[in-house]
Amino acid sequence: MNVRRLGRLGFNAYCAFAFFFLVAPILVIIPLSFNAEPYFTFTEGMLRFDADAYSLRWYEALVEDGQWGLALANSLIIGAAATVLATVLGTLAALGLASPAMPGRTLIMSILISPMVTPVIIIAVGVFFFYSSIGLAQSHIGLILAHTALGAPFVVITVTATLTGFDPTLMRAAASLGAGPLRSFFRVQLPLISPGIFSGGLFAFAASFDEVVVVLFMGGIEQRTIPRQMWAGIREQISPTLLAVAVFLIVFSVLTLLTVEWLRRRSGPSTAPST
């Protein structure tokens, strides 16, 4: 018993150390974003916790800079549109793959999730040459379609995993009561698999919001997103404003993970309700 308890304590300590090792560099960014000086290091005043050493100047600069506002608007527009398309297409694909009558399901599934395992630089080069040939390079539509292809695999995987716990007898029961296929889907199946759909949509939005390589190839000045603007800020003019943006992205990532975890706990085996 003591050996098992020591082993469990050692494992928990190792996990805590690994978690701290991975998260500590991210947490350091938060206090640095309040630095009153234009440095990326802790000043002596910050280490002494002097009030004058801390400031909101970089957050104010972020709000006043029109380029960051344009980048945020582009990220939200492109991310929202790509999420809607990826969610719809990914859900339809998952429903088709869940059918036993679907031929070549393994091959189709491999093709659909290939953007997740293919290096992004290869995808960026491919979509650049393809969309350039049809006149969609350096356009919002081109970026939306490219981000849709990157986000759809997340929806396919999450919805497919949710469908594994769905009881197909519920659809047959709805059909026996006179409901058609569409009515059965929208009134029975869709509400039960909606947590998986929302989770996939969140992952698709996060993938689009965080993507930079495709934007470097496909986007022009008017299509700069938040990651693209951060990349430009690092190369052209290093400013602690980047730290303020990073803090907002950290908060966004944490909220996304908490939402996904909440949806995961809500989703479970889809069984008929007791009467």
C-alpha cells in the first residue's frame, strides 16, 4: 500500500513539474505586459514591486493602433466564416462516415483529416498556387476557404467521436412515430450530438484564429490577421504591445479549453430518456 501511494505521489509530482515547465514561460508574459519600460525583461522596479514600474501603456497602445483593430476584425471575420463552413461540412462528413453503408470509409476519413498531419507550409504553398490561378489570392474569400480546409478535420473527428455514443434506435423510434429523416435529425439526433459539434467548431475557430503560415502566403495588407500582425511586429518593430496581444490570446485559449471541457462533460452516451 505504501509503495502504491509513493508511486502515485511521485507520478503527481512529475506531472506537476511537467505542467509547470510547459506553462511557466507563458505565465511570465502576463506581468511583462504591464512593464512601464519598453523592455521584454523584468526591470529592477518590477522586481521590487514598485507601482511606477507597472503600466497599462501597452494595452492603451494596442487599443489606439488602427492596424491591430483591422487585424482583430479580419481574424474574427475570417475565423467566424471559416468556422461556420467547417462545422457544416465536417458534420455532414461525419454523419456520412458513421453510416455502415458508406463505401471506403477508412480512405475517405484519411483524406479528410490529412490537413492535420500535413505540414502547414506544404498546404500554404498548395493553396497559394491553386487560389492564385483562380484569382482568390490576397482575398478574404480565399483565406476563408483555406481556413475551412484546416478546421474541418477537427469537426470531423469530434463529431465522429460523439456519434459513437449515439443510439441509432432513437432514429428508428422517431421514424416509427411518423417523423421523416430531416425531422428525426433536427429533433432527435442534432440535439444529442450538439456538444460534439460545438466542440469541433471551437477547435476550428481556434485553428483559424491562430493560423499564420497560410496568411503569410495568401493574405495581403488588407487581410492581416492577429498572428500575421504579430509576425510583422516581431520582424519590423519589436514592441511590448505584442505582450499585451499575447495576454489576450492566452485568455482566449483558456476560455476555449474550459468551454470544450464543459461541452465534453455534457456529452455522454446518447440513450433514450426514461419514462
